[in-house]
Amino acid sequence: MGTGSPRPVPKRVLFVCTGNSARSHLAAALWRQVSPIPADSAGTHPADRINPGTIDVATRRELDLPIVEPQRIEDVLDPDDLVVTVCDRAHETSKVPGELHWSIPDPVGNGPEAFDTAYAELERRIKALASRLHP
């Protein structure tokens, strides 16, 4: 599959999942490694904290992962964001204006291997998308 044509450059990329405790945080951190376009993350029903498995996989992969409180999408969404949903439940929620959807299985509760799988899939997709968004 080719890289496709360049997309308009957004002011920010907002990665959204349900709990904002795993996939969306990993996606935003991975994005910051490959693109100068700012990134953030949010959830439709945020958890109390980032999942320990998320922190573990980031540590093992030497990914700079800010340890912040999960955020509600309503509190951070800007009309100029490129919204990327990284879970099916968030994609199906009417309050998420997702332009792109990546169906990444939830690693929470499924062990370190599930976090590694989610990480690898997010990394692959982020590299492909970043190559199409040129500031």
C-alpha cells in the first residue's frame, strides 16, 4: 500500500479511546516522536489514571510517556483537531467527531503481550499517517 496523497496539515492530532488510559496515550507519545505537529489524547469515559501496563510498555520501549491524568474529550477537543479514534467504542460514540478510525484491540487486562501488540500497531499506523501530513 502506498503512502497516498498528503492531507491538509492540522493544528493538532487528538487521539481518542474510551478510557484514555492506554492506546490514546501511547498514540500521542508515539506521534510526538515522528512529527512536529502537536498531539494530545482524550477519552469518552476517562479512567482515573494511566494503566500501569501502558507505563510498562512505554518504559520497555524507551518511549517518552508523560504521566498525566486522563482527560475527557469534551474538555480538550478543538474544531481544528484531526481526531483519530483508536478504539471501536469511542468511534461509535456520537460525541467524537472522528475523521480517522483505527480499530486497535484494548490491551488493558490482557497482559504485557497485548500492550506490545497495541504499541506495534499504533507505531506502524502513526508512521504511515505522519508521512502524509507535512507541516
